[in-house]
Amino acid sequence: MSEVPAGSVELALTCVDPDAPRGTFVHWVLWGLDPSMGKLSPSEAPAGAGQGRNDFGRQGYGGPCPPPGHGTHHYQFTLYALRRPIALEDGATIAELYQAMEGNILAEAVLVGTYER
């Protein structure tokens, strides 16, 4: 999304790898982002943002780590513009985020990056 839609009060972000050997692998679950923020660092969540549990078993961002020789993996970063804030506890799952966003999404944008080892 090049511009945040009017009426957006919060952004949420997910990053998943649908090419993982055991099915879709969650790398990042983040919500409570201010729509006016200009950039995001993978090393630290902005003040006021919540972070969910990734499939590495921890909160925060976990970078690409496909098995060597497994081919190209596609990392899908999806940014959601939300019409009202969502309330989740830190450590929530991506499924809990999806449920909390149901009926609340104004727009979404997807960026896909690839990586292979």
C-alpha cells in the first residue's frame, strides 16, 4: 500500500513462508502499529506495538532460514490497515491475530521476497 487509507487507526503486519517443508512457517506477527510511522526495524518493535509468537517459538521477527537445498522460499510480508484497534496479549498466535482482525481490515498490501540456501 503506497498510502495508508483514510480511517486507518492501526496497522498490523505478518510475515510467513508458505514453502516451508512442514507447511506455512510464521516469521513475524505484529500489531498496534501507528499508521503515521515511516519505517520499521526488525530488531525492535515500536513503542505500543504488540508482538506475537513466531514458529521459532519466540516473540519478534525471525529471519529467513530455509533448509539448504530446499529451493527458493517466498517470504510474504502482509501489512493490514485496520479501522479500529485490536486488543491482544503479547505472544498471541497468528490465528488469534487473524481472528481479531476479522471484519476490521480496510486494506492490505503484500510484499514477497525470495531466499534460497
